[in-house]
Amino acid sequence: MTTTTKQKNITAQDVADLAGVSRAAVSRTFSNRGSVSKEARAKVLKAAKALNYQVNVLAQSLNRQRSDLV
């Protein structure tokens, strides 16, 4: 019998907590909207890499109310 472990989805809040920045700073880093300092951007990218974070495109499209599929 094999057991599978369900892995927790890594959220932008998880990245923010590890990087020591706000959730908004994480959002601005990945959306390239708004301003974020070079230091904060570096912290976010380092934390995202450590956590293997990937932007949830479905959630992003729901939030923006457009899918960009066409």
C-alpha cells in the first residue's frame, strides 16, 4: 500500500512571511505594478525560490476578472 502526502499550496502570504515583507510587496513584485524597492524585490524572489512558489494564474485571472486566454 502506498501513501501519498498532500503538499500544501504555497501562497503569496507564505512568501511574504519568509521574506519579511508585506503581501502587497509580493504582489507588486510578481505583477510588475506599483513600486517595490530593490531590496524587497530581492527578498521576495529569494523566498519564492526557496519555497518553490509559482503564481496561481487561475486565482490571478479571477482577481483581475479577465483570463487573457484570447
